[in-house]
Amino acid sequence: MHGTNAADSGIATRPDRKASAKTVVWDIGVRGFHWSLVVVVATAAATGFLAPEWWLDIHVWAGYAVGILIVFRVVWAFYGSFHARLSSFLFSPNDTLRYLRALLRGKPQHFTGHNPAGALMVFALFVLLSALLVSGLMVLGGQENQGMLSGIVAYDAGHGARVFHELLSILLLFLIGAHILGVVAESLLCKENLAGAMLTGRKNRRSASTHPVPGTASPRRALLAIAVIAAAGGTAISALARMPASGLVEMPGNAVYLAECGDCHHAYHPSLLPASSWRRIMTGLPDHFGEDASLGRQTARELATYLAAYAAERWDTEAANNLRRVAARDPLRITAAPYWTARHKDIAKAVFAGKTIGSKGNCIACHADAATGRFDDQMIAVPEKQISQKATWRQQ
Amino acid sequence: MKLSFAPLAAALFLTAIAPASAGPDQDSVLTYFQQRADSAASPERGKSLFEARHGGGKPQTPSCTSCHGGTPSETGKTRAGKEIAPMALSRTPQRFSDLKKVEKWFRRNCNSVLGRECTAQEKSDFLAFMMSQ
């Protein structure tokens, strides 16, 4: 394609059978891995940076796919064909420095497989994607009480992991940019279309590659290794997945609460207010947000006990952790809490006033799982999608 | 016991006290209040009680219609956004069958709207009106 031949490589090569011919360098495993990773990472990035909360499932599945691809690639680094193998792109620091110096002079040495800078990029992306996967699972488990880590990661840990997840995701964008720049640079400097090579697998073999003869892959061994990892990983994951989410408390249903309080408004989950607020609400029922909601003494006492027992302090969910902090001026009103107002601030008043919602307090109109106190991102469906784009992807 | 009527048919019962749509439970609830009232239940007085703007209660709820919709056959909405089944017995046949529940809501809502308890006369007028609807 580029009309290069053995003469212009300028470096003595071992006399290969076809020194300048195109050969399959990237086997189907490497190519399939690479472009699958492109698709999956693009999906994860698009849903993570841009999509509304209720697309969380797609983001999570993209994350799982990244994990599966990484496992495959690690196995393939031992059982793939020659240039797929880790041993073919392990360079000493000296080799790497020498390559980088040559690159800066604009005359990088040509490598049939990964060059030392490309190898560094492979390792960096591997580490970064693994860290993104782990931190993402921690956010999912700790903050959302979902996924395989929901049984062992507390809210605070998940919330902290979120900071890392976000920083790493930005770092990933930079690394992807650097990767593309590197490919373009080397393609120009070595007059070889590297992106095309990753599609066809074929590259020029004209260089001082220290490994002139490609080895063959051992797909059967790879398959066996993958089966062993899948069995072990699957067992561990299913054991983790069976653990109850650590943030949730087993709470008996309370028919009296649902009937008495649910007659006028959504029967708010007890975890949405701290015990002190519930106590004040239950002693102030004759003037309950501007209405008489008085109850018989016995019923009132019974409900007060129930609400205080399962108040926000008892739970480690996203909602309970954040709604424990009430508004100083309006401590009884869930929709006045700083967290509540921050999360809903981009939703127009008209949306709340709309026919299907009616009021800010009608949680269940948009949060299908409001009665459980979970408020999963995936369960959000605003009936009137007049919600601004900004609000949809702000995941606090 | 017939539980539902076409709206037109229901209109025929406008003036009737305790019409055929009221079951035995509703009858006994109405009787309870009538026995304590000074005069016979009047659906007309019940209608004006329902529609009037009272004042004296809480500013958010000047009238029954603030939440219950303009007419008994309309679906209402609480200030918190929850739907309230129509007050008219023909539209919500299970209404007014539980004395304790009826008393609870009179206690609360009379206080919210009028700022006081309702009299037995007002309650029986109100029920007579709703049962005629």
C-alpha cells in the first residue's frame, strides 16, 4: 500500500522469506478485542458523561463488557499468536528510552508488533480500565446498592469511589486522545496505516523487529484458561451477588401507615427523614403542612414509633444518607432538604404541577420504586419530559 | 343493590334523600347523623356547604372544592398531588360506609376548611347531598 521495501528500512534485518511483504501481525483475537473495546468504552463514556440517570443499566453493562474483554485479553497475552503475547511487547526501560529519543528525532525505529511507546499505552489503558471497572462497581454497590459489591460496600465508600471514577474517566479521555495521536504520528513517521492494520491485521514486516517469526496461537488453551477463570469468577460473583444490599434494612410493611398517611399523599418511605423530623411531624398533625391531619392518640403513637424506628438514621441508602440533613428553616419537609432541591433544581415547576405529577411530594409519579426507599436511577421516568437536558445527566 | 348509574340517571335522584344507590351501610351512617341533627337532612343545604368559600379555616383550603373538584362527580386532588375519588356516591359506591372513617374526615376537613367542627346537621346535609349524586 505504501510502496515500501526492504531497502528503505535502512536497518539490517534477518533475511525473512518475504522481508517486505505484508503479513498478518494482529490476529483475530487482538483485532476483535481492540474494536470491541472501542465500541464498549464509547458506550460507557457516552452513557457516563451524557446520558440521563435512567440509562445507568447500559453504562453498567458496558462496564461488565470491559471486564470480560480485559479478562480475554490477559489470557490472549499468554496464548495468542506471537504479537498478541505479553512477551512480545515487554521492553526494558533502556529500550523504551532509546525508542522515545528516536521518536523525538522523528526517526522512530519500526516494530512489527507493538513499539515500546505503544506497549506503555497498552499497560496504561489496562490499569486505567481496570481501576474504572473496580471504582464503578464500588459506586454501584455503595451508592446505588446494586451490583455484585452491594453487599460489602458502604455508602460512604461508594460515594468516595465516585470521585475516583470520575477523575479516571477524564484521564481515560486524555489517554485515548494520546493513543490516537500516537497512532497517527507513527503511521506518518513509518508510512504505514496502523489503524488499517488493526482492521486487516496486516502490517509490513520490513523492520528490525527482534521477533521476525510470528508464533501461532493456542486457542484451545486460551479457551480452557477462560473457562477456569469464568468458573472461579462466576462462583465468586454469584456469592457476592447473593448477599443482601448492605444499605437496606428489613422493614415490615405497615398497613396503618399506608392507609392513614397514604390517603392524602404518597406514603413517604420512613428513611426519607431523620427521626427528629418524624417526631415533630407526629406531634404536629393537627396543623400538618396547613391541614388538619389529626389521628386518634393510639394510631398516632403507633405510627410515631414505626417512623422513628425506620428513620433515615437506620439506612445506608443514597436517599437516607443525603436526606438526613434537613433544611434548617423547614426541617419537616422532605422536598425542602438541600439534597432534594439540588437534585431536582433543573426540573421546571410546570413539570411538578402537570397533570400526572401534581406536586413535588408525589415521589412515585417519577420514581417507580419510591415506596421501597431505593430510588434507583433506572426507575426514574419523568412523565412530562420537559426536563432540561442539563438535569438529565447531572448525577450527583 | 345497584351500585352505579349513568350520570343522567343519577341526576334524577338529585332531590331524593338517601336514594337507592346507598346501601345499608351508608343508610346507617346517614341515620346516625340525622338522629343527632335538629331537622331533616337537606341535600340543597349540603350542596351549598360543599360549594361555599368559608374562610375561618386554613388559608390553603377555603372550600371543600379546593381539593374535591368543582362538583361531586369530579375526581379531586390533594395538595400533595394524590387523586381523590369523586365524592358522589354513584361514582364511588364504597364511600360513606364506615362511620369511623366518615367522622375522621369530617373532623379533619371541617377544621381545615371552616376552622371548627361541623354540626351533626351540616354532616347529615352534606351526606344527603353526596348520596344523592
